[in-house]
Amino acid sequence: MSRSILAVAALLFLTLTLGQATAQQNQTSVTGNVVDAETQSPIASAVVSLRSGGEVTRSTTSDDEGTFRFSNLIPGPLELHVLLVGYRTHTEKLVLRPGVDLTPTVALTTDPIQLLPLEVIGRSPRVFKKLPGTVSRLESESVGLIRPIGIQELLEMVPGINGYADDGFANSRLSIGIRGLNPRRSSRVLVLEDGVPIQPALYVYPNMYYNPPSERINEVEIIKGSSAIRFGPHTMGGVINYTTRKPGGEAGRTIQLTGGNNAYASVFTEFSGFGSEAVKSDVQLLYKRGNGFRQNNDFDQVNGTVKSHFFLSDRKILYVKANANYENSNATYTGLTEYSFARDPNFNPKEDDNFKVFRASLDVLYTSEITENLTGNTTVYTSYFDRRWWREDDIFVRPATLQAGNLTAVPYFINSDLVRVGNGRSNFGILRTFYVGGVEQNYTLRHESGELQVGARGHWERFIDDKKAGNAPNARDGVYFTGSEDDPTIVGQSHHYETAALSLYVNEQYEAGSLTLSPGIRFEYFGQDQIDRLRGSILSDKITHVLLPGLGINYAIGDYNLFGGIHRGYTPPSSGTLRVTNFGQNVATGGLDLESEKSWNMEAGLRTWQPGLRLEIAGYWIKVSDLVAAGRGTAFRNLGKVQTYGIEAGGSIRFSRYAKALPDINFSYTYLKTEIESGRVRSGRLAGNVEVDLAGNELPYAPEHTLTLGFSKRISSLNLRADWRYVDEVFTDFENLNETLNRGDTGPVPSHHILNASAEYDITSDWTVSVTGKNILDKVYIGSRLHSNPGQPQANLSSGILIGPRRQVNFGIKYGL
């Protein structure tokens, strides 16, 4: 009996082995490359699919080298389809033969009508060879493998960008600076999504209290050079554009589940490419939650997007996108004292602080090919953003009395251990609502020697900035004033701002052989009104106009490009600037005639984009004048002047192209020096109204050295990546105070380094599992003192220490068809 079983088993094994060998012998593969027809440079992120009988059988995207691969294919006739926004769709017939691997090269030709103004750089490799300034793109393959919890993590990998920690677990409140400029709430950076501004109020309140969740971001583009003048009004630091996946590809669906420690959970689903040949639509839905890495740090977020492409004709395309975002979190400004940071860095006593936001937006983009050489783009956008942030009033207490349950406040100036906690009696609400709308029209004319771009934008925004005082830690309504109507005491505020703006720009790209010149100019004209509703509805207004010229140059030498440029940088007066100067009339600031902050930005560098090597090195210099706001709640006593300069380097080396056993390397390095040339402020250290001269000091949050090293390796179906990041020590105030006080609001942020890692495994072509670790060594470090001011030492005015994100390990599974 046993011999019979063994014989049957041996026969079955032999049959399966021979069958598998025969099947493998009969199978074949397709390994191809996607290149630009004009430059023959590789194209990444193209959607490549195989079809049989009109149905999609396999689908993938080209990698950074333009390579795509399909294995284990059954012989027979198939159709190869390759599509990418900005290019004409490529279709060709393939005949697969047993044991014969095909290696097609697909050359895509540009199609201006397909290139909606969703991207600020563009996809053609030709663009990178012609751009006259520093550019960076975080492509979809890298974004997908890194699996960031928030987008700030991605931006910190870009040369010249530094991000600093806030209390938000998922980076919903972005704080990044470019080339030494103040990172708090990213107020000196222009942030777009699919080419449309997303800051709450572009002119009067650009602070990034809304940031789209990373799950629905496909790629990120960054411009820091003279090309930025196309996009105003914020041209001082640079332009960041988040791009999302576009409808129009193959029909499919994606479900992605993620879970990890700190009760983190995320559910993302997308239905893409459904509709007809004339209309293609996508729907994205996201829910995520978590407890955060501090106590009382819970958050919930719901985000939904509907996008549709209307192919009206071969020459006309309409794109419509609607988005809604809701977030409810226990966010707080209450940071740590030195005692709390040393004893329990996760400490957060604020159970009742609450940050609740709702944002809805609608974007409509229309592109028409008027003639063979003339393309027009119309963009209409509108958004509504409501922010309710209630925070308990803070006090300082001694550790011993807190342990005894006694909330007895002590003065901030005592020389002993302190703990910052809520007072248990009252709170206040910062209640802000924004209404934004705009229309932009631009034209691109291609001619024999290059192309000409002209455009105009009308923009309107209204900002209601209210503050109310509550009578309990968990109050969600409050009062503007106390006392009687005859003799009120104002305890809140109600400021209404309104801005109407007109922008015009012209940019010429002139090509003469290997030389490309790009002169351009932008004109900004806007009026700002403020009404103080609690002080007699007094109207203050200001009309501003400014010309912002720029000139870029690019010279090609084989596979290398030398580039340089100079342009006028600009930052409009924000509500924070208007508040600390009282529209330029505050006697405490010397009765300033309010000016916009302006700069001259210069850079020069070298770039190459080759198979296996991408490299960009640039030197830069920024000279800022008329600097008004000197930090949180502080104004210069004069119009300050500062300069920043340094070197940036970034790129990737694909060692696996030359030796399969080697990993690929990504790197980013920034050397930064800053100097205040002139500026005076009221000292935050010396008693009394003492004025100090800041000349020769460094700017806060401007690290001299920043380095990121990334290693990635693909082993069959397994994809691995690790990133190590180092950030140098920084000052946190303009006085460059080295002394660390017990309150936690004063002193530098020490240098730190963290390690992130991720791995994903393709179980099948449809199923992928992943594991991601952030700060896997669980380094405890000071992330920032962003919301502190040494001149405001009271517990309720400065937040103290905000810790950097702690270790977070997430596991995920993704199904995509």
C-alpha cells in the first residue's frame, strides 16, 4: 500500500514538474523602455498596459529609467498601450511567441492639448534640459515606496528645504522653509495642488493650516529659481506643486489598508478611469485616524475627491475636480518645559483642546488648442475653509503640586522646575473662516525660436479672524467682551480682511542652439482692507503694486546643462504682519509705512539627467529687504535686511544598472549660511523695553548642514528602501539666544538624525503588502520651538518644546486592479 502511494506521489510530482517546465518554456515576457521622441530621454510614470480583445490584462508604470516589464505572459496577439498626460497615446500590436522575449522601445511625442496646467514643471525630459533654475520632482514610484504619513516628510528630502515639527501627527499643518526663510506655517512658500493655490488666503493669510493627505498625492514638484515668477504672489522662497492622479487611464480600483502603533489606521479607496471615451472620472475616498505620538493627540480625518476629464474634441479638454476635507483632532499649542521633556517627552495634559477644520474646493480647468502653435488655458477655482481651534489657557505649576492634583499657578520667572498645563478654568477659541475665488487665463505660443507665455489672474479672498474667550476648558462657545454694554472689556477680537488682486505675467523662452534665455516679468496689484469689528468697525486699507522681473539662462553641453538666473522675490503683507504693525501705524514699531517684503534671488548650477545618473548642484544667494515680521508676535523696529547663501546638491545614482547586486542611492545635501545685515527688535531677554541690534546674527531655523541619504533595492518582487537624515543645530530666535531656560521657550534646537525604512512585496500583480518604519530607532529629540517667543514668556503666549515625531511602524495591504 505504501509503495502504491509513493508511486502515485512520484508520478504526480513528475507530472507537475514537467507541466511547470513546459508552461515556463511556453511563456514569454515583454521588457521595454519609454522615451521622449525628441530627446530620447527616458520617461517615468507612463501608464503601460497590455490588452487582449479590448480588455486590459496587465498594467504597470515605467520607472525612473523609463523601463517597464511584464513576465509570465501567454503567447498570442496583444496590444501595447502607453499613455501619459502631455503626450499622445501610443498603441502598437505585439505577437508573443513561446520563449521569445520582446524588448520594444516606445517613443512618445508631446501633445500640448493633453498638458493641462496641472503641473508647474512638465513631464518631457526636454523641459529639464531647458529650465533655467533649480527644479526637483519626487516621482510616484518613490512616493509610493516611502509611504509617508504626511507630505512634509517628502519635502524634507529636497535640497534647500527644511521642515520642523508641529504637534500634528500627519503633517496637516505644514511648516517648511526654503533656503533659510522662516519655516513657521510655510508662510513664505507658494503651495499649489494641480497648479491651483491651496493656502487658506493666498495674500493675507498664506499659513498652511490645510495640507492634503499624502495618500492621494501622486508626485511633488518644486521650483526655486527664476521660473517661480510665473506663479505669484509668493516668489521669495519657491513654488511647491502637489500633483494627483489624473482620470483618463484604464478603468480600475484600488483599496489600501494601513495600520500601526499609536492606533494608526488608514483606509484609502479609489475608483479610476470609469466612464466613456468622452468622459473619464476618478473617485477617491480616505479615512484615517490615530492617537498620535503624544498623550491627548488623537485625530480623525475624512477626505473625498471627484475628478473628471471631459474630452470635448481633439482640441479641447475640460478638467473638473471637487474635494472636501474634514479633520477633528486634539491638537494643542501646549509644548514641554525642560523638566517635562527630560521626564516624559510624550506628556500632554490638554484633554479638551480641539482643532476642527472643514474645507471644500472646486477647480475647473479648460484647455484648447487654438492653432497648431497656440494653446489657451483657463482655470477657475474657489474654496471655503473653516477652522475652529479651542485651547485651554495655560499656566506654569511646580511638578510636586501637579502630582498632588493642585493647579496652583506660579510666575514664569521663578528659577526652578516648571510644568506647563491648562488652568482648569477657561479657554479661548481662534475661529477663522476663509472664502477664496479666482480666474486665470494664459496662452502659450510656440514659435521657431522657442515659446512665449502670457497670463492674467484675478483673485479675491475674504478672511474672518475671530477670537472668543470661554469659561471652561471644554467650552465651544465664548464671548468677545465682558462687563456691561456701557463699559465693556474686550477679551476677544473680530478682524475682517478682504483682498482683491490682479496679476499679469509674460515669459519668453528663446532658444538658440544649445543656449536658452528666459526673460520674464510679473505684475502684482492688490488692495487689502481690514475692519476691526470690536473697535468701532474702523476701516484700514492698503493698495500695493509691484513689478517682479526675472531672467534665466540655460546652456547645454552634451548631457549636462549649465543654468543660472536672477529674479525679484516677493511676500505680500500677511495678517500677522498687519497685526503687529497695525497697518503700518503702530507706534510701538516706529510708525512704519508698511512695505511688502522683497528680495533679489540669484542662483547658478549644473544639472544632468542621464540613464543611471541624475544630479543637480547649485549655488544660491538671496538678499531680503523690508523685512517686517521678526518672528511670532514680533516686529522689527526698522525695516530689516537679511541675506542667505549656500550650496545645494541632490540626485540619484542607479548602481543596480551596472551591477544588479548593488543598491540605488538617493542623496540630498544643503549648506546654508544666513546673516542679518540690519535689524532691531525689543529684546526678549533683557528686562524693560530694551532695543537690541541684530546685525551679524543668523536667521532662526536655518541649519548650516542638512543631509539625506537614501538606499533602495529591488529583489524580484521585493522592494526595499531606507533613508537617513541629519539636521544641524539651529537658533530659534533672532537674538540667537544660546541659553536654555526652564520654560522650554528659549534656546537652540540641537542637531538630530533619524532613520526611516520601508519594504513592499508584490504577492501578485494585484496584491501588495508593505511595512514602513518612521524614526525606527525611536530617537527622542526637540523638533522645534516654533510657537515660542522669548519676549512672551507667559505660559499662555509661548508653547515651549515640541518634540519630533516618535517611532511609528505601519503595516499595509493594497489591492489594485
